[in-house]
Amino acid sequence: MEGCSTATGFLHLSDDVIEEILKYSTSNSMLLSTILVAKSIYLIFQTHPRSILHSLYFYVLGPTFPQALELYNYRAFSEKKGGAIAQVAPEIDIILTARERKSIELMERRVTRLENIFSFRHIDRTSVFRRLQRQESTRFRRAVYRIMFYNCDFPVNKYPFVEEVDRDPQKEIHELREERLKRRAFFSNFSTQELLEIYTISVFLENLAHSSFKDLYDGRALDDITSLALAAGPETILRCHRSQSDDPIYDVIEELVDKLEYHPLLKDYLSYPLLKVLDEREVGPPAQGLTFWHSISTRVTGNNELCHRCNQELGFLTWTRKTWTPLSTIYGPRSRRYSAKSLHDFFPRSLWENKVESVFLRKTLEAHPDNDYLTKIMDDIYDCNLKQENYASWSRDEFLCNDCFDRFLGEHLWIWLRYVKASTGELNEDCPRGYDCEIPIEKHREQFNHLCERQSGLGAVSQEV
Ligand SMILES: [Zn+2]
Ligand SMILES: [Zn+2]
């Protein structure tokens, strides 16, 4: 090889070739072990650290690593400036400390989780791991990072709540106009195709937030908290979805309850400026229906769109035999709905107040390895003939919406727990009132089994007949 020093006598390779080889490292440890082979290889790494590390991170973190790195630097810079918008993009240094690398990896992991959810919801409901093709994945991730950049420039806590008595309508109109101009300026930097991608992903994120809050809010409050979630950012929406709760949004947004009532600067936070820019370019809003998603993937189809039992549209959680295990391990331990601590909410009537049975349930679930107890419960129900008569025709391969899955779980959880108790030999004599029993005496609850139905002709029957 002409013009290059032979760095390694025994390899007889030029510096350029060795640099290329180092660029093919697929992990930090692989790179480290290669550069420690010989001092001369180490010297080549020292001469070209940026290009080699860039290739490594690109390989390890994926094609949107540059966006992740840029966002990390931007956030770090804004934090130093006390949350002010960075006027000049900070210079990016590819040589990262271990802490910086971990932060970027975490950010990438969160975007991957969102991508998995998108893929599960819109491409393949049998796999909770992403099935997006490379180009689709790049479009998805790029759009998420752009929304995160937007959140950096227009952070939700930049807009304090103003009490009604202190409001000045003229000032508000002026602020709103100024703010909208800045937001439009942000989006005017992107091509029309990129704007459509960002809009599509903003709707995906809104739908995700909406589905996480729909059991907690309704009417206008549900719409308002959904728009605030978009201003809080994709990472907060992900946390809300995984915990199936609104706790993360309370952690992030100051004065949330007041802002839910009134905040003009957070309404249509992203859609208004984005659609305005599209309108200026004489591009109408994206078509509704399945083609709406085509800016990310043309493979989005309507297959398996409906729940096999109630025919309602399947949402973000679709339960079938193939998804019990992954969904169970993702949502089981963390969510407000399916965690070991809260699963007793699925007990019928008075049973959920019965501490003896609730504690037994929690301990049984916590003892289960890998937090995959939902799969165990569902498999036992099918394998051990625990299914109620009304559910005789249900099969574990059907696609169930979350409501139908919850109904099935609610109708069978106590039966499953009785089966577990019976198999450990701990089953006491049945209380005649069964799970309807409201006797709040601990000793009674310990003495009798309440995982059973009320016996006919007993208890409060005289009043019922
Ligand atoms: Zn259903
Ligand atoms: Zn009782």
C-alpha cells in the first residue's frame, strides 16, 4: 500500500486498512481488545479516534445515533444555560465519557421501545419486538428525535399557569402570536416529507397517551391531558404507557392540574404550527385511514384490526397466546393495572377488600420467576379446565382487546387462585357467602375460604328471593 507506514510488522497492513478494520468493531470491548494487540494499532486509533468511534456507535446504537448524540449535546447545553434555547448548535464531540455513552444508549433504548410499540400496533400484532424495515425504522426514529428537539426548544414548563385574575388578554394574544411564529420557524427547516413523518408520529404518540389515560379521565379532561402529554415529550408518554398510569406526567409537568384547566400555549402544541407550515406549502393535512401511516410504512394494513370477541378496534395491547409472555414481562411488574400489588383489583365484588386472599395472591405472584405470572395464569386456566362455562368457546389463539382480556382475567383470577391454593393443600372450608362475604373480621377470613361462589339458600338469600 503506497504512502502509508506499515504500522504492524507482523500484519503487513497499511494504517488505512487497520483504521478500516477498527471501524468494523461491533462492541466497545471488541475495539478495546483490538487496539491493545499492539502499540502501533493503538497509535492508529489515537490518530483517528473520531471516525472509528463514530462507526462503532453507529453499529452499536443504530442509524439514528447521530440524532441521539446531537440531542444529548443539545440538552446538556440547554441545561447549562438554565433551560434557555440554544441559539447556536453546540459542537458535537464524538469522544464520549462512559456516563455520556450510557445516557445516549438509554435515550436510544427508549426510542426503540416506542418503535416496538408502533410496529406492534400497526405492523405485526404477534410480535412486541420491532418489525420495521431499515428505512421505515430510520423514518420513525428520525421523527421521534425531531419531536424531542421541539420539546427542548419549547419545554412544557416554560409556560407557567396564570391565575384568571392576573390574565391580560392583549398580552396573551401577543405571546401566542410570537410563540406560534417561533414554532413555525422550527418546522419550516424540514422537507414536506419529513413534516408528514413528524405529524404521523405525533398522532401515534397522542393515541398512545390517550390509551394510557382512558381509564383515568374522560371527556375534555382526557383530550387535555393527551395534548399536555405531547408537550411533555415522547419519553414521558412511553413511561405513562408502560406504567398504564398518569404518574409520570405529574412528575414532569409543573402545575399540571391548573394547566389541565387552561393553557392556550399548550393547546395544539405541535399540530398547529406543523399543519400551518404544510398549508403554506399548499399541502393539505395527511389523508385519514390506513394511508395516514404510509409516511412511515406502506406495510400498515387493516389485518386483524378487530378484537375477535367484541369486534372493537384493537388498541396498543393485543392479547393472544404469542403476546402473553412479552406483554406480561413488560407490564406485569410496573403497571398500575397488572402489577403483583394491584392485580387483586380484578377480584369480584367484596373479595378485593379481603386482605387474606389479596396478600396470598400478591405473594403467589411475587414468587413467580421472571414476573411472567400472567402467562402462567392464562395457561393454567386453559390447561387445567378452569374456564367458566360462558367462556367455553374462547381460545387462547384469538386476538383479544384489552377490555376483553381484562374481563376474562376478572372472571377467572379467583378461580385460578383457588386452584393454586388447593394444589398447595391450604384450602379451608368454603364460607357460605363466598366472594360476596362482607364480614370484615380477620379471623373469619383466615378460617374460611372465600375463593368460591355464594352457596344458594344461605347468607342474605332471604332478602334476595
Ligand atoms: Zn374485545
Ligand atoms: Zn365469609
